[in-house]
Amino acid sequence: MFYGRRLRQLFVVWGVSLLLLLGLYRIEVIIPALHDMVVPLYWIVFGITAFMTLRWLRARSVADRRGGDRRKGPRRGEPSTSEEK
């Protein structure tokens, strides 16, 4: 399921999101009057993090990946074997 995926990508997304959330929380503690303005930003950060996590988790098998170099394959209109030339 995680073919070709690196955990580092996921940790970067979570780390940046956590830093943003901590920054928003700090602003909210310092200036409590901004609470109504900061709450939608929490939802935006959560939404982006969830989207990026689900995108990272999407199933991909070995068969879904391109196995070889496409440049070496036959082109459209060209015969597939050298005998037909």
C-alpha cells in the first residue's frame, strides 16, 4: 500500500501543521479578542493536513506504477517489430 512512499513527506506535513497550530494558539492566548477570527484558521489547517495525509495514503500498487522507460517502447504508427519494416 505504501509503495514508493517515504514517511518523511508525511512527517513534514504534520510538523508544519503542528507549528502553524501552535502559532495560532499562541496568538489566541496573547490576544483573546481574535478567537473568532482564529477558529476558521484552525479548520483550514486541519483540512489541508487531512487532505495531504489522505493523498499520501492513497493506495498504489506496483502494477499502477510505470515499470520501464516509455521512450524505449514502440511509438504510435511504427511497427512493433523490426520484421515488419
